[in-house]
Amino acid sequence: MNRIVSLILALAATVLPALSATTPTKAPEVCFEETVYDFGTIKESDGWIEHEFQFTNIGTAPLAIVTVSASCGCTKPEFPHKPVAAGKSGKIKIRFTPEGLKGAFTRTAKVRTNIKGKKGNVILTIKGTVIPK
């Protein structure tokens, strides 16, 4: 009886790790169409302008945009608060006001997702040149 139990335990110890190694893990993965957008030359008097950064969840689990934080108060991000299913797309809108600025500008927005590790953070950049009033 002890030999049978020992044999079963030995078999389980070799088979179970092999089975778990072949089971694919589900995880989200994000792919942006672009991460930098150049507005070109804009007028300060034009007021708020915006650009939408399109992305797709190319992973196998829902993608959550946890937060999007802007580098300054002149930049306002808008993002989906519900998870994006695997294979589906979404957008992050970045609004910018050139008020009080002149010359070249570069602003960023840090996107934090539920993806583990460094791949879970993406930097979106907008840039251009402001012609003052």
C-alpha cells in the first residue's frame, strides 16, 4: 500500500508541473497606433485643442486603464474607465490649452494600466509651436 501511495505521489510531482507549464496565462497587452502627436503650429487664441490616441488590447484578458496623469495643468486627459476586452479598441483623449505659452512645447501624459511590469506604463506625448496673441 505504501508503494502505491509513493508511486502516485511521485507521478503527481512530475505530471502536475508539466501540465501547469503548458497552460497559457491570460494577460492584457496594449498596442497604441502612435504615442507622439505633433500639432504643428497653433495660435494661442485658438483655445483648447485635442488629439485622440487610439489603442487596442491585443492580449487575452481585459485591459484596464488605471489612470492617466498629465505633466501640467494645461493638459487634460480623458480615458475609458471600464476595462477594454481582449481584441477591442479604445481611445485616450488629450486636451491642451496654449494659453499663456509661446514657442515650442512638449507635454506628456503617463498612462498606467493593469499590465504587470514596465510594459504597463506608456508615455503619450503631444508637441507643437504656439504663436502668441
